[in-house]
Amino acid sequence: MAFSSAPLMANQYIGFGVEYGMLSHESSKADYDLLNLQTRFGYDFSDRFTMEIEGNALGKDDREFSQECLDQETVDSLSSDDVTVGCAFLDDVSRQSAQVNFIFSQPFANFDLFAAVGIGAVRTRYTFEVDSIDVANSDGGTSYDASDITSTQNQVNLLLGFFGIDPIDLQVPGNINETSIDMMYALQAGALIDNQHRIAVSWNPEYGNNDIGKYSYVGVSYSWLFRFSDY
């Protein structure tokens, strides 16, 4: 992205920067704040067209949240009290990506405006676990480890099976630990100031799969560019 007024401007660059973004899980509507480190290498074919390779790393976020869990009908059938069951969950997601951007620029006196389309791959890792199961009634509440609930359910079902009684299923949520590498597309828009300071907004439309889930991403980035020439 060189200036038309400076034809001898160095036509290659490397860049380093940061990006703050929001990763959205499409089905749960959960949002994760990510702070990425960015690197990029670009080549200016003209003052209007650039191709660059961009990498993002270290983006990670985790959450702690609670909501109702277990099968309430089964819980009611096992207790004569008015019992409410909730689960405390932990989850975290990390994201790294690499992509090739095709950048189209409009030069002005001291800055360029640009738009870009990109294609690349994104690695997403997602973990989910049940931290505790909280049981409350009119007399108070008690917390249990999820593995203890599962173990007790298995022991009870073994006894019920001995007497020919249908097993119970509390539907304890299972832990998840999945990693996926998926193709993604990117759209960017931004400005290049003094041929060195790159500010951009980027968007990745929905990507992912059934194992890891579907995600979309939007971020704001700043990169400092160091320019050099091949001549």
C-alpha cells in the first residue's frame, strides 16, 4: 500500500500488532473476549493492490456460569421435597488463525483507505466441564461434585437392574474437550497512516462444525509496519 506520490517507496513490509475481538458461539449466543497478537508480511504490487499473510495467536477466554441442569422430572420423582437443581459450569475457548489477505487501497495525501478479502484456516479449541451440582430445598442447599452424582446414579441403576426396574437418568452434562481446524473467510476495512500505522476492523462470517460448534468473529486491530525493498 505505497503512496502514488512516492514511487520509490519500499514495497515489502512486516508488521506486529494486537487485535481485540469478540468471538460469538452461534447456538448458545455466548460471547468470548479475545486479545490476539498479530504478525503480518505483505507485498505491494502497486499503490492500489497488496497481498499479505496475516497470523493471529494467543487469543483465549474462559467463563464461569450457572444454570438449571439435570432432568427435573427425574429429580422430582426421587424426592418428596420441592428440590431445585443447578449446575456451575466452566468453559474456555482459544483461537489461532492464519490467512491470506487481498487488499485494495485508495491513496490520499497522508493515508490510504483500504478494503480486503481474506481466506485462511482457524484453529479453535473448546473445553467444557461441570464444576459442581447444587441441590437446594426449603431446608437449605448442598453442593456435589458431578462425578459423585454420576457414580451414585450408576450404583443405583445397578441395583435397580438387579430387580428388573428401569434405570434412572439424571442427564448429567458431560465434559467436552474438542479441537477443530476449519476454513474461514475474512472481510476487512481500515486505514494506513503514514504508510506505517495500520488500523482495521475485521469480520469472519460463521465457521466451524458440529463437533466444536459454529462461531463468528469481529475484531479491531492495530499494527506497526516496518518497510523494506527487494531492490
